[in-house]
Amino acid sequence: MEPLLIVDAANVVGSVPDGWWRDRRGAAERLRDRLALRGAGEEIVLVVEGAARGVASVPGVRVEAAPGSGDDRIVELVAAAAGRPCLVVTSDRGLRERVRAYGAECAGPRTVRPAE
């Protein structure tokens, strides 16, 4: 079964103070493009919210626009993937607790975005 990698876009983008707040959508697109370079072997889902809604999917990365809370959408995705290996990338402690209840593993933003 192909592992599922779910990335909390707002949390990962906000982990590096590079001016992302001036163009949240552009920052999410850059993260999406970086994720697309990871290669095969896992399904990658980037969850966006707020000003980053409207970011399109690209080959290798499915973008999910949360209608409300990005955290709630991530929990829904993890719950739907029950029994499948799942890694959620976020530093949000509350979100980590919520997804671990469904069996997901968690990693910090540097997993997909090294400090620049």
C-alpha cells in the first residue's frame, strides 16, 4: 500500500521567515513545487487554507483546499486513510495529537522544507 504524506501548508510555509506573508498563495505554490520533486513512492497531499486556496494540483502533488480549518481537513484525510501508512508534516501540537489518534505518524516542517 502506497504511503500517504499529508503536508500542512500553512504550518510549513510559516516555519521560515522568508516573507511568505506577503504572498501566501505564491509561498504555497513554491512548497507544492518543492514537494513535486520528491519523486515517486508516496501519495503527496498538500492542504491549503485561507489566502492559499486556489493553488492547483500538479503531477505528484494533490492540493486540497480546506473549506474551513486546514487542521480539520487534515484530520478528515487521515481518518479516511485508516490502515494505510500516513505521515503528517506539521509542528502544530494539537493537530499532531488529533492525527495520532487515527494512527498517523508526524514529522516537523524540516522534513519537507529545510531552513533556508
